[in-house]
Amino acid sequence: SLELGIDMGAIDLVIQIEAPPSVASGMQRIGRAGHQVGAPSHGIIFPKYRADLVACAAVTRAMHEGHVESTRFLRNPLDVLAQQIVAVIAHPPLYVVEAERRSKAKADEDASPGISYAALFALVRGAAPFAGLSRALFDGVLDMLAGRYPSDEFADLRPRVTWDRTRDWLTPRQGVKRIAILNGGTIPDRGLYGVFLAGTAAGKPVRVGELDEEMVFESKPGETFILGASTWRIDEITHDRVLVSPAPGEPGKMPFWHGDRAGRPMEFGRRIGALVRELREMPLAVAVTTLVKNHDLDAGAAENLMRYLADQEIVTTLVPDDRTVVIERVRDELGAWRVCVLTPFGSRIHAPWAMAAVAKIRASGGPDVETMWSEDGFVLRLAEADTPPDVEAILLEPAEAAELVMQQLGSTALFAAKFRESASRALLLPRRRADGRTPLWQQRKRAYDLLAVASRYASFPILLEAYRECLRDVFDMPALMEVLRGIGDRSLRVHTVDTEKSSPFAAALLFGYVANYIYDGDAPLAERRAQALSIDQD
């Protein structure tokens, strides 16, 4: 809510639990306090665990200095292109229609709805995200919308537009304008239930908020929950909404929502690493004073942070920072090896790195590997062996890592989720009614069916878009290539250490590893089934 700009009245103080994922997020969230001209913004950040202290210290200084991360806009998002092409063809801009009518002499063309290929391409290329769009990509999206792919196998692949290639003229199919209006926008539909006040008089019902589909499934009438700082009792649950009545003063359970957490940007990760390195180079008293004066930590937090770094140094000698990657090998309770790669660079780098390392180990005939990543590193769990596992599979060449990630990506739940969202934006999984909701489990099932058809066509535009979104928006492949090149040319030092007990940095990472496998069955079934599909890499 604090980042979306929702108007929630005057705010005096923002309390942020855990370090924000980036400097920009911290600025936006805490900036909501004192949101008047000339009023300062006040916020308190509460770290959740010791490792979080480091990120909190780094973000506060960066916010004071205004070091917000660089912003990049999307290049050639093909799902958005498909949606906008349908909307433009269904209702062309007036000036384009007039220009076409003046330039064409034939009466049937003057009367025909739609737009010419050249005018549409020029209109699209006039938008910054599509300024470099090639004709091959543009034609691929048009082919998809004009019915190139088999609609007898998946109904919503039926043509949305008609492409008269002899005249290069594009016209809408029947009912397309309604689909474009009902399904416009880019925010993924998560099948949320609307919460409405029960017993309202005839007319427009009073909307209270929204609840996650999974929470509603686990609730029943008569239960109370908290929403918007008030307690509500569930009176009735219908197929698309929850009817509630006020229950002031009664205890209620906290609602939950599933969502995607933004990964730490590389720029913020470097700031965290630089802070660690600089603090370790200072005398202890100077470092504590610096944290209190320049990073807004109280004295207890500053001493705790320095003690945390000292504890790490005792175990691993070197501490992960912007110039050092620490690889820690330690046995778990059952004797299996855990290889913890500790860096501050963020999950957008750690996720593809771990994926590539696992693929390399499996390709070389190694044991089965389990993995998990976080903002502070990734962990590989290998079967029990007498000798510590070799770390060479982790220190990949940049080109090799990119190829391994591409080979693995198409069979992941992440890819299936991004494909579903892209297909929805491209009007391939449309809603039919404005006032109804499409349950998320049904969306997943339909997306799985579409992916089963699309995976046979390497040039299917939404496959390409799902790859683009995973590799550039979720993962940061250019930054990973930069890190691996740094390891190769020794500008990044790699320190490997074997320990009897996990170090403080590794312990924080392994806590997330345990949680990941405790809740392993929570992954959506349709997206886990998608792992069985193979996508042609050529």
C-alpha cells in the first residue's frame, strides 16, 4: 500500500519491518509519512534478524544521500504489444483513421474498420519501449493474433484480428472490442475475492477490500478477521465475493496475500558489501560511532552489527563483501554436505547462479542436488561423501552459465507462472464478464493447457516474452555475467572454507533453506506440473 500511492490519510510515522528490498522502496515507503509540503518524513526500521541489520544500515545512509537505484523501462514486452494491437485495431485513433481515408481512394477501404499495417507499425514504434521493435517480432505477434496457431487445441488461440496481406489491412473480429476492454492492463489477476458489507440496501454494494483466494478457501462463515484496522465477521462466502459485517472489539485473525517479492538490485547489494568492508577496516569504536551518527542505528544495534561481523570473521576469516565471495562447506545433521555461497549481491543474481551450478553438477554425472537462494547467497545440498564437494561447478564461465540457465528455465515453476501472467496480458486467457472473478487455480490450469500447445512452437511470442521477463526482470543476467567475469579475472576474490558448524552468515541462509523445504508442497500444482514440459531451445 505504501508503494502504490493509495490515499490512506495523514501518516505521522512509518514503521518498516525488515529492511526494504531497495533504496527506492525505502524512500517511497517512509516518504509517505509527513506527505505535505515542507513536512519531514519519519520512519523506524525494525530488523528481523542479525543479518538484516547490515541491509538496514546500508539503506538508511543511501536514503540520506539520495542514492536511488537506476530505473530502466521494458524493451519490447510482447504481451503488452499483443494487448495494445488488439485495442488499436478494434478502435483506431481518429487521426490515423482520417489519414488513411485521405490517402486511400477505394470506397470499400474508406468504409472498412481497422488500420493499415504501416500505420500500426509506425504507431507502435512511436512508443519508447517499442522504438527498437523489429518487423520480425511485430509480424510474429500479428500472426498469433491472426490465427496462426491451432485454436482447435486451445480455443483462445482463435483469431482476434483479420490480416488482409494483399492490402496490408488489419480489421477486428467480432467481439474483440469487448475482450480488449474487459482485460486491459498489466497487473496480473490473482483471483482475489472482493470483500463487501452485508445487508446493504439495494444499489451499489459497499466494498471493504480484497482477500487472497487461499485464505478464503481456509475460512468459513462466523470467523472474524482484521482488514483495514477493523475487525469483520464473515457472514457468507459466494463464488466471487465475501460478505461481512462489522465486529468491533473482537479478536480476529490476520489475513494473508501471496505476492512476488522484488529482488535486491545489484547496486544496493554493492552498497551493502562496501559497508561491510569499510566497517571491518575501521577501529571498533569508530565503526560504532559511524553507524550511530551516519546510519541512524541506536548504540545497541550498532554494537550488535559489529559483533555479528566479528563472529563471522572468527569462523570464515574473510567476510562476504563487494570484493569477496565466501564459499562455506559444512555438513548438516544427517551428514550431507551443504555448500553455502555467501555474497550480498541479491537473489536476482543468486537464483540463476544456483540454477546453473545445479545443472553443471548434474550434467557431469554428480549427485542429485537441492538448492535454495536468498538475498544473501544460495545453498546447495549434496549427498553424503567422504571428501568436501568440489567448488569448480560453482565458478562457471559467463557464457556457460547463460546457456545452462536457458536450458533449465523452461521447466521451472517460475517460468510457468510468468507464462500464465504474460498469456493473460496478451488476451489469451481472457475474462468473459466484468463483474466476475476467474479463480486462480482455473487460470493455472488453462495456462498449463496453453503452454502444452505453445511449447511445440519455438517462435510463439508469449514463450519469448516469458523468457524475456524471467531473464531480465526477475533475474539479472547481465549482473550475473559481470560477477562471473570478476571471478574469472580475479577482481572478485573467492574464499573457500570448511567449517564444523555453520557461520552466522550461513546460519541465516540455512534458516531459509529449512523453511523452503518445510513448505515445499505449497507450490501450485499446475505450475509444478509444468516442470514436466520440455520447451524446444532452438
